Amino acid sequence: MQAVGLRWSALTDEAALIRAAQKGDQDAFEQLVRGYDQGVLRLAYRLLRSSEEAYDIYQEAFFRVYKNLHQFRFDCSFQTWLYRIVTNLCLDALRKRKVRKEEPATVETAEGSRDRLELAEDGAALADPQRRLMSQELKEQIERAFGELTPRERLVFELRHFEGLRLRAIGEALGTTEEAAKNCLFRATQKLRAALGGFR
């Protein structure tokens, strides 16, 4: 068993991992999952703003990858192919929502119910009530601004600025052109700038 682990830990070429996984090698598939699992969860959460829904998307995305990996032909990067699956699942989930659900503003901790913002702030912000209020206002304004974006605009913005994908890869992931992705990103950026103008 250790020899197999050493064999795969020495194999860093993603294409070789994909080919091995396509032939049914479970260790290779698990390495692919480990390489992208956090990125998939992060992207799904940023788009859906729900831990539960993000985890559902994560499971469904990797199930689809497992089921369809034999169809992957290396005509785009594995990341682009995977993110295409994730983004389509997220867009479907957003379309199905009648009312947009958000994560609750508070979470239960050992100290009791706490505001999510408090958990993210540093000690100086907590000690300064004015700064704390401004942080809360900014957080709410950002959430409202993101709420004004269409699902596709939000997706393009997230993929570009939080996942670091190039516009060409974003276009491929969405099944469109680089130019269309660029235009969508421009619209999203303009909307966010207009909505957040007071916080410059």
C-alpha cells in the first residue's frame, strides 16, 4: 500500500493523473479531487451564499466528474472543465430559487450567538464602535451590490477576481467567448462601482 502511495505522490503531472483516473485508478481520481475540492467549495459558496447548498453542489460536481471523466478530451484545462460543471450547477440552483436565501447573520459559538462580522474583525475594529459600524454598513452595502448583479455577472466577477481565472478560461467555462466574458465582467464592475460609490 505504501508503494502505491509513493508512486502517486511522486506523480505530479495532472494529465497523467487524469489519464490514470480515466482508466479507473481510484487513487488518481482522489488526488484530482483533493487538488480542487477547496476551490470548488469556495466558488460554490461565494455564488450561493449557503454552506449547505455549496456542499450539495460540491458533491454533485465531483459525482459528474467521476461519471463523465472518460469524456474529458484535454481540449481545455481540467480546471476549466470542472469549473464549467460547477458554474452550470450553481446557475441552475440560482435559477430555481424563488427567494434568494442568505447565510444567517449570526452563528452559534461556544460563547453563544455571535455576528459573523464580529468573528472576522480584528481586535482594533471591535474596540472602536465607529469603525465597527462602518464595517457593518460596508458589508451590507457589498451584499446589496452583489444582489444587483445577474447570476452570470456575479459568476464572471467571482471567477475573475476570487478564483483568478483568465477571461478566456471564464468564457470556456461558461460556454461562451472571451469577449462575452469581458463584457459581462465590465457590466458587473460598473454596477459594483456605482453601488459602492459612497465607500471609495
